[in-house]
Amino acid sequence: QVQLVESGGGLVQAGGSLRLSCAASGTIFSIELMGWYRQAPGKQRELVATITSGGSTNYADSVKGRFTISRDNAKNTVYLQMNSLKPEDTAVYSCNADRVRHIGGWVGRDYWGQGTQVTVSS
């Protein structure tokens, strides 16, 4: 199986920055896709950013130019650098790992962390 543990959330003023980290552990050989999603109170979960093992990235329009996703394949870790934070960025941010090739060859889909709270005050 795969465990995803997020860290780095917290309370920050508008205009500030935070850096989230998510470390994956388990019987992992490789992870094709890692990403960050968020869910604000009363809203559906939405994609924030994803990154492939080759480094291709995808961002939600609302965070383009402010957030940067990166990863360390050797550590099975993904990061989200969040700058110029806005109150509307307030949400629980969750890490996702998809198309995980396990030691032994089988591929698992769609693993989630428990989430970390990000609160941006105005």
C-alpha cells in the first residue's frame, strides 16, 4: 500500500507564502503522477496542480503564476510552493498519487493523504 503524509499547512496573512510537502511511503517502485487538490468549506474538491514523473506540470487557472509544484522522485515527495496567497485559497489541501507502480510490478491508482489546513487571513 501507499501512505501519503502532508505537512506545511498553517495560518498566513494575505500576500504571504507557504510551502506544502507530501511524502509517499510504502512498497513503491515509481509514481507516475502526483498532485495537490483542495477543498474549501461547502465546496467540492478541486485540482490545484499536478506533476508527472518527467516534470510536466498542470495548474488550475486560479493559481497560475502564484503556486509552483515540484517533486523529488528519489524521495517520492511532492511540494507546493504557494506565494501571494489570497483568502480564497483557504482550504484543506490534500496530496494525491496516481499510477503507482509497486515493487512486484502491480500498479495502484489514486492514493490520498489526509490533508493539511491552509488558512489565509485578510
